[in-house]
Amino acid sequence: MSIPKMTCQQLIEFICDYLEGELPQDQCAHFEMHLERCPCCKNYLVSYQQTIQAGKKACCQGERPPSMPSELIQAIMAARHQQGPDASAGDCDC
Amino acid sequence: MSSSITQDETALIAALQKGDDAAFEQLLLNHGGQVLAVTRRILGNEEDARDATQDAFLQAFKAIDRFEGQSKLSTWLHRIAVNAALMKLRRQKRHPEISMEQLLPKFKSDGHATELVGAWAPTAAEQLASKETRALVRQKIEQLPDDYRTVLLLRDIEELDTQQTAEILQISNGAVKTRLHRARQALRALLDPHMRGDAA
């Protein structure tokens, strides 16, 4: 029995799983077969991947952490002293 | 304590738990830059990032007694920084949000797209690295509805996994995956007119 081909709509819904390597092997094969014959979906996949990279670059992900400005260190230490050593634990649930 | 904690870190944690002032300052020097980087990435402006950084460290100072060393100090602080930034994000003045519906691809009943999808310019990768385009991308991220924007920031920018993101946002893993995909699709659609090879 032949397995129905993947549609453009299905492919686009599977993009996340495909990029994370979570698409089952048989669906992966159909996904890649569809890409070979559908330039629109190929364009969509490439631009989707570039969008992910664009977000990372725009938000400076992966760049070296800045040094902590000395005035911010002073402000935090001053706020800590105002908070006091006996302040009860806050809402942090870490 | 976990073997992932170094000896230096063990000593620092012990001093912090005793309330040692010098230890708190050392914590800021060692990890302040990392926390500030997280809040900058999520909040996108320096004033809010610094406020959230202060909030994060004050939370950390209060909670240090409960730190058991199951993870590295940097991992623990990262989680606190993300939470502090998200709280600030919810209080930010927002640009008008766009409707997701208009940004998602449309399909015919046979599963084909209703519109052709053109390629982005061959120079798109270089373009995306420029300062102007980065500012544009940041602006478009700001336009996404809150529920989608936060998932995008946590998964793609902070690189938390699905489970971690679900725990922070108190939603299901499935909801994280769906919102992430929709957020990326919407951002792609917002960037498309600027990145197309045939753009005027």
C-alpha cells in the first residue's frame, strides 16, 4: 500500500520536529522527498532557519557577556543593605 | 554538593550563606555580566535590563540559603535572571501587537499553499548581521503577542529546552512547541518583505 505524499501544509507543520531531529524516519523521508520537488517549501524552510538565526543575532545571543558596570554593583549592594539580613525569602522558587 | 560545583564555588556559596558582604560582591563580579546579558537579551533595553538584573540578584541573595548545589551557581542564577526579566517584560509598555492569524501561511483544501513562497536574497545572511537589520528584527520580535514572544525568547535566545520553558511559563510541552513554531512563522512573515530577493 503506498503512503500518501506529504502536502505543503503538513511539511510546514513538521518543520520544528525536522530541524530538531525528532521527525520519525519514514516521515523524514517524505519530508525530504517533498522538498526535492517543491521549491516553495524549500524556500520556506531556508527562510525559517534564517529567521531563527536572525532572532539570535538580534538579541546578541552567543556574544561574550558584558562586564558588570561598577555603578550597578554599587546599586545592588546598597539595595541589599536596605533589604537587610533578616528579610524573609522572596517568591523565588528556584 | 554536586560534583559540578568547583571548590572555589563551594567556598563562595558557604560564605554567601553566612551573609558575608565580600562574598556577595564577589558573586556580582563573577556572574553579574552573565545575568546582565540575559536580561538585555530578553528585555532589549538597558534601563529595564539593569532593573531586572538588580531584581535577580536581590532574589538570589534572599534564596541562597535554599541553594543545595544540585546545579552550578551560573545555571541557578540564569534561571533567576530569566524569571526576573520575564516579570519585567510583562510590565513593559508594549508596541501594538499584531494578529498572528494574518502572519501564518494559508493553505487550500488539498494542502498546497495559497501563495508562492519566494526565496530570500542570497545576501540575506550578511544582511541579518548588520546593525540596522538586527534592530529591525528586534522591533519585529517586540510586535509578537506576549505568549508567543516569551516562548521564542526562552527557546531560541536563552536556549532553554522545551521542558524548562514549560516549567517557567507553566504551560504544557505541547503548548511550548506549538507557540514556538507559530512565533517563528510569524517572525518570518514580518521579515519576509525586507529579505526577499525581489524586494524593491
